[in-house]
Amino acid sequence: MMLFPSRAWWSLLPPLLTTTMRHSSAAHAFALASSDRPPTAAIPFRHHSLRRRRPAATIDGRCFLARGAPPRRHRRSTSTSSLYAVGRAGDDDGESKKTRGRALLLLVSLLYGTLNVTLRGIYATEGPPVASVLSLVRQCLSLVAFVPIFLASSSSGTATTTTSTASSSEEEEDGSEVGSAGDAAQEKVEPRGVRPMWMSALELAFWNFGAQGLVSAGLLISSAARASFLTQTSVVMTPLISALAGERIHPSVWGGCGLALFGLFLISTSGMTATAMSTATSSLTLFNQGDVMILLGALSWSTYIFRTSRLAGSYPELDLQFAKTALLAGMYGAWFAIDVASTLAAANVASSLAFDKWAEALTPLWSGWNSSPLVWSLLLYSAVGPGAVADLLQQRGQRETSASESNVILCMESVFAAVCAYAFLGEVSSSREIAGGALIVIAAILASR
């Protein structure tokens, strides 16, 4: 029996010696002397372990260990300057998104301002439609306007899918491991706790319909002067709703809401005599049924803006707004059906089956539907610009801004309406309207700080 049967006994000495001489270079030299590897293949000395590591493979400039090799532990050195740079980059990106959202809401205000002039042009034609007919026709035309938008979106989506498929094929040729990691990172994860889209669309349609329906019904009882005061309260209701929901409202937003309310008051009271204005303001303490309905309409509009800000980031704006427009068209259809039934009942032809009698009785609902192509041109613009396009831009803009700030920016509608009235109708604004518009501009700037 040999005392030293093999060389394996000597190979046990280096690990034993390293436990006592961790910081000694002699241990490293002894390990190299007792190893079968040539010195060029030796790894640098590590005091905790002398395990051999397999060489790493490099794919696209990134280092990957060969199969079966133990994982390497890298310590990332993060300096204060790099953290500051990353933080500044994130802040700049957030500010750019907010600026883009405010610009989109400003464009929406411009579109809403042109809507007032467009509707006035429609009502100035011979035999204009009643409110229910006008609303139903606008919503149906808005649904038709979504068709080319869907086609353009689907074509761009197909091009994006083709590009992503080609890029993923190139990544698979470079390396399957890198491609699998990239594919896993690019998978879209559906947010948890999000209700079906049709329910959110139904809610938005309900609040939008309530805002217009309640105000229209309240105008049948209350005067236009009182309604102009009460509808402007939505600019204050929106931050109140947001505060009750737990959101923190910046003091500048509160100040902007107050300035906007006062500016809207000046615009709505321009052209009124001192006696009429004192009568309207003194009677505001005595609310009737029409005033309550108008206040509920303002509350409904504020709730619509608040819920749009909450739901804007959960659903694609194209799908959500199309579903909302379709449901809103159904609600306006029900309103139109009620008007038709009441008109037939008033003409005592509800029980008659003669079509000519029905057509004659329903003519007052829109007697000038074929009087001029200008009416249909104005209706088409009101459905596309201030309708479908404005809804899409408003949801995208409110994704980046709060509901309170959005409502203040949307108050610029009155300013743009005055500008459009001067440009298209030749109407000159009074000094009160100019002062009110200036206050609204200052309020929008203050709320956006």
C-alpha cells in the first residue's frame, strides 16, 4: 500500500491553506503550482473560493455565462449623480406629458367654442330641429365619424404588428435566450380590478346625458339668466368632488376655480341691465324645481369630468368613446321617442295608422330638414369636430391632468366662443365679456402651475 497513492491528495491542500491564509499571495501561487491547468487559463485569486468558472458568452454586447456555469454576482455601483439624472429625466417626462395633456384640453375648449357658433347657425336656419332631434342626429353622425377613425387605427396597428414581428424574428436569429427575455418583458399585463368597458362607457354616457337633459328640462321652468348663474357652479363642484374622493387639491387650483367662476359670471351677465341682474341675483336664494334640475345638471357635468379623469388611463380612448357615443345615442333615441309620443298625442293621431297624418303631426319637430344643405354641413361638423374628435382628445388630455385642472381649462370654451362669434358672425364682445375672458385665461394659467 502506497503512502501517497495519487496526486489528488495534494490537491486538497490549497483549499485548506486558504482558510488560514486568506490574504496571502502564497496561497494563490501554491494553488497554481498544484493545478493541472496552464498558468494562462488560471482565474484571478478570490479569497472566498477557488472554483473554476467557465468562460462567458457575449450576445449583442451583453454577457451571458455558459451553460452550467455558476451565476456571477455583480454589484452595481450607483452614484448620487446618476440617481439625480434619472430623477430629473422622470420629472421632465412627467412635465412633458402634463403639458401635452393641457394642450389637448385647450384644443378641446376651442372645438367646444366652435360648437356654440355652429348650433346658433343651425337654429338660425328655417325650420330648425328641436333639442331631442338635434341631439339624436348629432350622436348618429358621430357614430358614423368613428368608422374612418377605426379604419385608420386598425391600419396603423397592422403596420406596428408587422414591424414588431420582423424585429422579433431578428432577435430570434441573434439568440433565443435574448428573444425570450425580450418577449416576456414586452407582454401586456391586464390591470386587475378593472370592470368591463361597457359599464364604464354606460356610466360616462349617463353623466353626459344627465348634464344636458337636466339643464334643458330646467330651462323650461327657470329663466335663462338664472340658468346662466347656476350652470357655472360646475367649476367649483369638480374640485369639491375630487376632494371628497380623497384627492389633494393644490391651492392654486382652488384659486383658479374662483377666478374662473367670477369670469364666467361676468360673461353670463354681460348685456343684462342693472335691474334685470339685481332681480336675477336677489331671487337666487329662492330655488324652484327648475333651479334644482339645473344644479343637478351642473353636478352631473362635474361628475362626468371627474370620472373621465379616473377612467382615462384604464381603457383605450377609441373603444371607450365609441361605446359611450353608441349608448348616448340610445339615450337620445329614447328622448326622441318620448317627444314623438307626446307630439302625436297632442295632435290626436296617436291611434291612427295613417302615415301621412303622422308625418304631418311630426313636421314641427324638424320642418326644415331639407331646406338647405348648409344645415347638414353644420350638423356634420358638430358631430365630427366638437363630437367624436373632442371626446377622444378630452379623454387623452385628462389622462395626464386632474379633474379640477381640466375643468378650469375647459372653461376657455367661453373665450373661444367669443372669438369665433367675432370671426364668423361679426359679433363684438362687450367690456364685461373681455374682462371675464381675461380672468378665465389667468385662472387656467394659475391652475396649471
